[in-house]
Amino acid sequence: MKKSILGIFTALCLLIFPQVSFADAAVGDVIVTLGKDLSSQDRQKVLKEMNAPENATIIEVTNDEEHKYLGDYIPKAQIGTRAISSSSITVAKKGTGLEVQTHNISRITDEMYLNALMTAGVKDAKVYVTAPFEVSGTAALTGLMKAYETTSGEKISEDVKKVANEELVTTSELGEKIGSENASALMAKVKEEISKNGVPESKEELEKTIDSAASELGVTLTEDQKNSLISLFNNMKNINIDWNQVGDQLDKAKDKITKFLDSEEGQNFLQKLIDFFVSLWNAIVSVFTGGGTSESNG
């Protein structure tokens, strides 16, 4: 159980690009990104929900920007014609890591935002993603990268943005077939292998690395799923990734998670999780065996 949870948490913490914190922002500063197509009423509703301070930096995201960065990977109809989803980023202390919460976001999970932000080089921030009603969440992703550029004064290269979005979509689509946790864990495992053994020189070697990671996790991939991963990691090869740093960051993430699981708080968490599954199993058994207290007539 502990090993399984460690693997899932590590998958969410894996960083594949060198990170840079908000260089020109102070701890506690808030940057808000708003979908440009929000109505005035919805705009105020979102700002109130975020509890955004009056001096927060506000950045708007357009639907054209969504299509620019996601159009190669998601059908136009799926992206839609309006930028609605919005977000806030609160700059945190150095070394505290990323924290993401979402509300009314249907397609993009918390973990997918984490991965995309880490890919873009963002760290040490609390992120809140929301919308006045249920939406896909693509505008917020675009806005978060835009907010980083504005705040840090550093330009995220177009290649990095494209790979980050490709990774987001690939993981999302894979998660729909094998589960989001399995998809995240698989991505993390492949990256871990590359950081330890180097970038595979050929397609065959890369395929072998993916097969090995999938087998270790007990995941079965179709040829199409495997080919999409091969394409993604081939694109990563063309970007200057410090894979040694990837390995170091992964090791640190594992250490942090292990310390939590070994702590009293972590042990309480594990026990509650075990108790939940025991209760769930007992309930299922009771249904199929007609369990429960029987009443006699007489």
C-alpha cells in the first residue's frame, strides 16, 4: 500500500524541465488570470470566489491563445469558442512546491495542471483554478503559463509550451483509457528511467523503455497509445532537458513523500485509507451474501 501511494504521489511531483521560481514577485503576491469571455457578473463572481485582493495583477486569456497552444492536440470543437476558465496564483516561500485546487473544471485534473506548470518551469506557488460553471479548463492552463511569463519576466519558449501542452493532452487521453493515476505514474516511470539510463537513441530503445515501465506498473498499452508516448518523448528529446536534474528532483520528491508516510500524520492517513477500503469491501460482500441482521416473523 505504502509503495503504491508513494508511486502515485511521486508521479504528480515529477519535474521534466529546469525550474525557476517567480523571480520578480514577493511571497504572498497574487496573479489572477481571467477568461476574456467572462461576463461582467461572472468576472466579479470568480474574483470573489478566489478572494482576490484589490492589488492583484490581472491577466486576460483569449480563446485565440487557447487554440494557438492546444489546437495541434485537441479538436477545435473541444476547445470551444469562448475563454471562460480562470485562475489565481499566490507566490509561496521557496521550497514549498506547487499546490493546485480546482472548481468546475471537467477535463483537466489537478495533477495535469501540476505537470503542465512544472513542465513550464513554475514552482513554489498555490494555484486555484475555477469557472462560474463547468468548463474544460483549457483557458486556465494557457493563462497560468502567461502569468508566469508576466511575473518572472522570463519567456517560455514556444517549443516548451508545445511539449507541455502535448504532454497534458497525451496524459489526459491516456488517463481516460487506463485511469489518470496510472497514466501519471507511467509518465513518471518513463522519465525516471531516462534520467537514470540516458535518453534512448532509437525508437526501438524508447519503445523498450515504455514497455518496461508499463509492465512494472501492470499497465497494458495499445499500439496507438504506445505510439503517442513515443511521439511525445521523441519531441522531448529535441528540447534541452537536464535529465540529471530530473533524477535529482524525483529523488527529492520521493524522500519528501517517504518522510510524510513515515510520520504520525502519514500513518494516520494510511490507516484511514485502509479502514475505508475494508469498510467498502465489507459493504460489497454484504450486498452479495445478503448480510445484515435478519428479522424472523413469528
